[in-house]
Amino acid sequence: MKCTYNFSAGPAVLPKSVMLRAQAEMIDWHGSGMSVMEMSHRGKQFMSIIEKVESDFRSLFNVPHNYKVLFLQGGAIAQNSMVPLNLLNGKKAHYVLSGYWSKRSYQDALPFGEMSIAASSESIGYVKAPEFCDWKFDSASSYVHFCSNETIHGIEYLSMPSIKSVPVVVDMSSHILSRPVDISQFGVIYAGAQKNIGPAGLTIVIVRDDLLDVASPMTPSVFHWKTQVENQSMINTPTTYSIYMAGLVFEWLIELGGLKAIEKQNIEKAKLLYDYIDSTDFYSNSIDVSNRSRMNVTFRTHDENLDATFVTGAQNLGMIGLKGHRLAGGIRASIYNAMPIEGIQALLDCMKDFEKSH
Ligand SMILES: *Cc1c(COP(=O)(O)O)cnc(C)c1O
């Protein structure tokens, strides 16, 4: 098989060892005579899988006891509606706009009630995320929402807010498990799995206990966090195989030394790319240094056509998914947990060669 490095933003690269294990267990899971895909979600075998997945996730991410973990569907985008349905409670909510995804969360929430913009960096083209001290919200509101890693622009909050007066809701889809986080600072954390966790289809939601009792009576049962908690995320059939795959990724991360260890690798990987981009006038990254994403490294040459030539050339060398999002243009290397350092080296070599020949 040709050696490829997948820099796609999502669905994205998974650890090779995880894929090999899934392959080995594919048609007969632990002597059960069945694939995980074929198991009843309420059977003893799958129940043992999901319980281990949850306990591994809790220990890996250090989830406090007063938080529930849900394995849902619908992607991060479904949470854009579930958040106001479950939390708004007739009050106002605030949204921080730091890029495409947080703006979309805000727009999706508008039909549910009074939404206000706490801060926005849209007018400066999302090159820097609004600082915590500039967020405007009032403590009588139901929550303040933000996105901690904007996947399209490559903007990351490298520290997290500490707000006591209002529950903080965060979309962590594209950098969850890339570093340790103090969960107790948040009311709700959600993330689609297909960036840093596993296959598409699964959405993980972490909710603080005391926020489970204010859902609108209009909330459909599959969207109702408390109902899902009471039914172990099985008000209907969950994404069993994606949950199993996520579990293999959690085991891989635990074996690697947990989130401190992966954070170290992620810092190193991103630094290699940004240092090189900064060292030359040929490539540039427009994001404020304090918000440069460790997961989604965006850059460009001086010319759109040259960007496209680079992407095609890299693809011919086995580096796929480097085309920037259509809204941002340019080039984007998504270098999630599972991207090995060899992939970064290969990309750097490719960037250097391209610079020389153009
Ligand atoms: C990919 C992504 C989404 C959308 O996720 P879906 O699973 O397609 O709903 C939302 N927010 C962020 C930050 C993302 O990276």
C-alpha cells in the first residue's frame, strides 16, 4: 500500500494501530462470533464495550463526577439546536463569534429565543479570537457559547475562560483530547467525533448535572440530554461501531501517556510547521500568534493558483486533504492527534522543495 498522509480536516486520520486492531477484531469480536457492528446495542457484549469506552474517556479527559457523558448523533451541528433547547429556559444567551463554526452556532440558535453577540472578530476577518476580557454578557443569562478551535480558519484558544457567573458552553469538535482541559470551568462541552476521536456519526456531550433540569418541554426525546442520561445514551440505537472505534482511540491515547503526552507532541508538530512558515516569505499564516491552532495549520503563498499547484503536487506525493476550506482558500494542514511526526516531516520537505522550484 502506498504511504499516504491524510491532512483532511474531518473525517480525518486515525492511528494506524487502531485501524489494525479494528481490522483484526472486525468479523469476530473477542470470540463472540460477531462483528461489533452486528451486536445488539442492549446486549451484554455491547454494554461492556460502551461502559469501558465511557470510563476510559472519563479518566483520559479527567471528567469530574458531577458531569454526565453522552454518546449521541447528529454531529456538532445538532448540538447547535440542542444547546438552546436544553439550556435556554426562557432567558437570553450569548455567543462569541471567532470564525465560521461559532457564527453558525449563533445563527442556528436564533430561532430559539433572544441571542446576543458577546464578542466578535468577524470585522477583522477572524485573524484573532476575541479575548476573554472583551466578552460581554450578563449573569442573568442562561449561557455563553464559544468554539475553542475554529477548524476552517485555524484559530485556537490556547487557554480557556474561567467564568463563574454563567455556564460556559463550548464546541471543542476539532481539538478535544489534544491537551488537558479543566472541565470544571464548563457547563457543557460537545464535539463531533470525526476530527480527533474516531469515525463520523458519534457526538460526545459532557453536561454538568445541575444543567439537566431546565430543558424546554418542546425538546424531542432524542435531543433531550436528561432523557438520554436516564437511558445511557440509548433512547434509540446509538452509533455502536463509532463508539467502539472511539474506545480504541481512547485506549491508544491512554497507552501513549494521556493528554499531557499528546499535548507535547501536538505542540512540537505545530511548531515545526509554523516555524518554517515564519522563516520564509514564500508562505504566510495570517492568524495572530496567540491564537494559532495546533490542529489546523492554515497557510498560503502569494498566489491562489500557486496554492492549488502546491495542493496537487503534494497529493501526487501521497499527502492528501491539504486544500483550504472553500471559504478560507489557501492551504490547510489538519494535524490531529493521529498525524505522526513523519507526516509533518514529509509535508515540510514538500513545502521546501516547492519553494525552491517556484
Ligand atoms: C466539523 C465541525 C463542526 C461540524 O460538525 P458536524 O459533525 O458536521 O456537525 C462543528 N464545529 C466545529 C468546530 C467543527 O470542526
